[in-house]
Amino acid sequence: MQDSMSLLDPLLERAARRLSIHYDMYWPKHDGADPNERDLTMALASAIHEAHPDWGTFTEVPLHQGSQEKLDLLVIAPERGFCWLIESKNIESSKMRHQVADDLRKLQRFEAKPTLQGGRPFPQNSVRVTLMMGWTSGEHAEGPFQKPVYQRLREAVTRQYPNLQIGHFEIPRHGLVEPYRHQWLIYFAG
């Protein structure tokens, strides 16, 4: 499990750089709306494909046979014996912040097929990851958890899941103005 966690940070840092490049090229929403969670999922999948082309990445994977609920991204590293179960959120919305703990519970219900194609067993070690995007003002430039609503989110989630690894990477952007001076890629994993 530690191996999979040590591989996560560099990939998320790479995903944050990709988001920075993409968002400075083109803001994909109109009328000031924020991008959605698919951007996070796509950036991480792209970073994984670049760094580990032999890993499998799958989007919108049913939680179990017959389920209408889906996880945003399943990453399988068969040679390393682990998988990542990933949900993504834009947490600038209070509605989305309130769903983060539910996402971690949802990921616990994932049931994989017992084997991969070719008969190899499905990896037994899985890590649940919530990817989140948020913004802070210049007042909270040191990190997203200086912002009170994100601090409360972290406290609420870690009360329920005390062993989570928590981290963040800035998505460097040009031309952002207050109160959205800094954009962040945040994650909880465990």
C-alpha cells in the first residue's frame, strides 16, 4: 500500500501542471462558471498514461454488477498489485464539499470482478482517493486549508477517516483575481 501512496504525489503534481497549462490556454466554461470534476479526472488519467503507460485507466466504472452508481476513475497497476478508486469534486460549492465523505463511503462499496483479462487476480490492495479543486484568496496563499471552509471540510472528513493522507498542489495560473487568486488540486487518500 505504501508503494501506491508514494506514487500518487508525483502524478498529482503532474496533473496540477497539466491543468495549469490547459486552463491558461482556454477556460472551458462560459459566464464565469467553474470547470467540473471531469477536468481533474482527465488530468490525472493523462499524467498516469504519460508516466505509466502499462497501467489501466477506466472512467465511469460501475461500483458493482448491475449498479447505476459509478466511480469517476479506476486505475489498475497490475504489476505492482494495487488499484486506485477515484472520485473528483469541485469543492468551491458547499453542496460538493458535503459530498466528499459520501464519496469515500461510496468507494468502499466497489466490488471488482475477481480476475483481470487473462486470469490474473484483480489487485487486492486498493486506495480510495478524492480529488478536489478549490480556490483561495491572496490571504490564504500558503495553502487551501487556511481557508476556513476547506479547513472545516478536512476536519470533518478526518474525524470519520483519521488515517487519510492529505495533500495539495497549486494549479499555477495567470491573471486570477481576488477572491480566487490561487487555484488548488487537493486530495484525500487512504
